[in-house]
Amino acid sequence: MSNQNEMNKELTEELIVIKGLSKSFPIGKKKTLNVLNSIDAVIHRGEKIAVIGPSGSGKSTFLRCLNCMEDPTGGSIIFNGEDLADPKVDINKHREHIGMVFQQFNLFNNKTVLQNIMLAPIYLKTKKAGGLFAKRAVKKQIREEAKEKAMQLLRRIGLEDKANAYPSTLSGGQKQRIAIIRALAMEPEVMLFDEPTSALDPEMVGEVLDLIRQLANEGMTMVIVTHEMGFAREVADRVLFMDGGIIAEDAPPHELFSNPKLPRTQEFLSKVL
Amino acid sequence: MNFLDEWSAFWRLFYTNGGYKRVFSEGLKNTLTIAILGLVIGILIGTLIAAIKVMPKYKTLPKILNGVCNVYVGFFRGTPIVVQLLLAYYVLFPLMGVSIGSLRTCILIFGLNSAAYVSEIMRAGIQSVDSGQMEAGRALGLGFTPTMMKIVVPQAIKNILPTLGNEFIALIKDTSVVSFVAAVDLYKVFTEIGNANYEYLAPYLMMALIYIVLIMMVTLLFKLLEKRLHRDDRA
Ligand SMILES: Nc1ncnc2c1ncn2[C@@H]1O[C@H](COP(=O)(O)OP(=O)(O)O)[C@@H](O)[C@H]1O
Ligand SMILES: [Mg+2]
């Protein structure tokens, strides 16, 4: 990615095209709360997008609609030629290619670190090879490959000695880094982060951001909801400022942070910077 | 003195004449068979019902299944187990032309009955597991069912183990009604021992003792199991 031209070329391939995305939650009888109001956005392959905005502006809902953790109530999300917002689409198939990292880590508490990382790859690959009816040798090979991959990822973050530990024995920073490589083990095309460092003690924020920065440098497409403005400015190709369920401003970081166009962007930035 | 005489008469029947053999080979064995297999069936079907109940409900199929489950749970919790046994053994199975014998009828009915209670216990257990666990599984591309089976239910079972233990104990004690449908359990065997000379005090005391020991053992077993399952909680 050292070549600037190559980079620019890469950022023109549309990976996710969002049109008119809306989401409302029912509240009480017959009433609904409109959280996303017809959002249009394009996420290009290799692009790093930071989503910022005041609390309650719909950042998490936007992110969670991208892999249908929340079902959109309107609009379309085109990914790999299919509309994820269409209830008939097999969403599980697409989620394999969309990694998600949560604020609360959400490691599987009943599984060891290694099992956490291997579970989905083994299950899904075995299923594709025939599930229960897959040949023994095939299953064994899938398991061995998954384990090798998982250990390789663990070595990458220097936690190979924690392979057989349970999540309850780990620090927040370790949990979140493992959650990230658990998503990576699926070899996703895009990673979604929802405030990945907000639940961490301050001294652990750095290690998690370092890992995300590494992924960014390797060219991983990512959408990251964050309150770490410094990180957004440094890593993002584009920053989306959300307010009131819409993308109010969409600009490269140097523009958005130094020269915000809208008064409400200015107001928000003056509070957080 | 009177009691001692009675006790020695009982002891003759129970021990010297080998009555205890039947207590163990039939009474205790059937009691445990019904209770254990009942609990196993109960956990399997109960977990299925609980999973249906916590499914997202905007599609038609989960709604219909949910309705079926409500009727099921309503029936089995709303009627005494004796009524269910009698209905199955003397009415339903004869009408359907099936005869599976009284022991199997008991196992089946105890299983189905237990499933209704376990489903409520299990639902509470599932709801006690942080929703992030399900979300993480789904986000990785796993379906609802595999995430439920591999991630959520194992954690739910850990949380509800004491309550499941209570259910098992209740099941063991409830087996004392199976003689209504001609099955032989502890109660039946001891009653027959008592029938031999129309003295029931000693046999029934002995029966109570066996129940107490049995239930103490089950309690201990579940305590050990709980300890084991909670190993991965600690640092
Ligand atoms: N499951 C839900 N049910 C009802 N309202 C919700 C739900 N999830 C989010 N909301 C509401 O949607 C709005 C946006 O929430 P969210 O996307 O979490 O905002 P942000 O992540 O920007 O803080 C909030 O007002 C929140 O209360
Ligand atoms: Mg949020």
C-alpha cells in the first residue's frame, strides 16, 4: 500500500452501499422511535471510516444495522451483490464476512480463549463440508487448520500463553484484543467496531488501539464508532458525524476536525476535543 | 415394646427373608429409572420449549410454535401428574391402540410433565445469560440454534443447576404415585411388605429413610456438579 495511486484506486471499489437506511423501534403501543432517518453511505474496500457523534445519535444502531444485528425497517444495504436488509437473504452467510467487535467484548464465557477463536471457523467450515456427515479426516483437518490459525493470531498479539485460559481470568484489554482476533479468524472483508475501548481502563486503551491501527495499516476495511478523536483523526480516511439519526457531515478527518461545516458539528467537537 | 416387636417382624420380612432384594431390584430401581429418564427427557424437551420461547417473534412459525408450547406447558402444569398418568395409561394409549407397559408410560409422562417445569426454569436460565453472548455468536455467522446450543444453554444450565436439582428431587418424590398405573416403585414394594402382616409403620419408616438418603445423595451430587461447572469462573 505504499503507492499512493494504488491506494486511491483501491478506495473506489464499493464494498457496502447503503441507501435510505431507516430504523425505528416500537415504544409502547402504536408508537415508534425513529432512530435512523434514511441514511445513504458508501463504504469502499480498504476504507477506514470513523463514526462520531453525540450519545443517542444512532451510531450503534447504524453499525448494528450493517450486519442486521438490528433489522433495518427501511432502505437497502448492498453487500456482495445482495441486499442485507431483505429478510429473505441468508444473513448468516454474510455475517461470516463482516467482523464485529463490541464495547463489552462478549467473549464466550464458557469457552477457553482458543475455543473462542476456533468455534465459529470450525463450526461453519464443518457445516459446509457436510456437518455431522462430514468425513472424519476432513473434520480433523478443519480443526487442525483452525487451531493453527488461532495460535498464529494469538502469537500475533502476544497472548499465546492464554490459549487455555477462560475469559474471566483476563484483563479488559486482553479480552478485547482476543475478541478482535476472534473476528479476524473468520477472515472478514470488513470489520465493525462499536466503541471498542469505551469499557476499558485507561491504561488498556492503547494496546487495543494499537491492534486496530495495525489492521488498518494492513488494509482492512473498517467502520469504527469511537470517542477517541485523536485515533479517528489519525487512522480514518473519512469521518462521519452523526446527529439525530442522520449523517450530518461526512468528510476526511483533517477537514472535519479542523474545519467543520455545520454549527452542530462545531458544537460537538468543541465539547469533546 | 410394641414397636420393637413390630420392627423385628418387619426386619424378618425385610432382611432375613430377603424382602430388601425386591426393594432394590424393583422399587428403588424403578423409582430411579423413572426419575432419571424423566429428568433427561424433561431437560431435552424443556430446553427446546425454552429456546422457542426466547426466539425473536416477528415471523409466523415462532409465533405458532410459541402458542403450541403455551398450551403444552399449561396442560402439564395445570393438571396433577396422577391425572396425566391415568389419562395416558387407561384412556389415551388404549384408544390409540398402543401398549408400552406401565413403566414406560411412567417414564414418558414424567418426562413430558417435567419438560413443562424445566422449560420455565430453563427460560429463566437463558434470560440470565448476558444477551451479548448470543449477539457475539450471531455476529460471527452462527445461527440461532447453534449459538443457543454451544454458548447460551451451557451457561444457562450452570446458572440453574440448583433449581434443576430441586426439580430432580421433586421428580423422585412424585414417583410415589406410579402404582396408580400398576408400576412398582418404592412405595408399592413397602406397601406389599406391610400387607404381609398388616403392619405398616415399620415398612413406611424404612421407606422414608430410603427416600431421605436418596435425596441427600442427589443434593450432594448436584453440589459437586455445581462446583465442577463453576471452575472456569475463577481466576
Ligand atoms: N433496542 C432498542 N429499543 C428501543 N430504543 C432503542 C434501542 N436501541 C437503541 N434505542 C434508542 O435509539 C437511540 C440511538 O441509540 P444508539 O444507536 O445506541 O446511539 P449511540 O450509539 O449513538 O449512543 C437512543 O435514543 C436509544 O435509546
Ligand atoms: Mg452506542
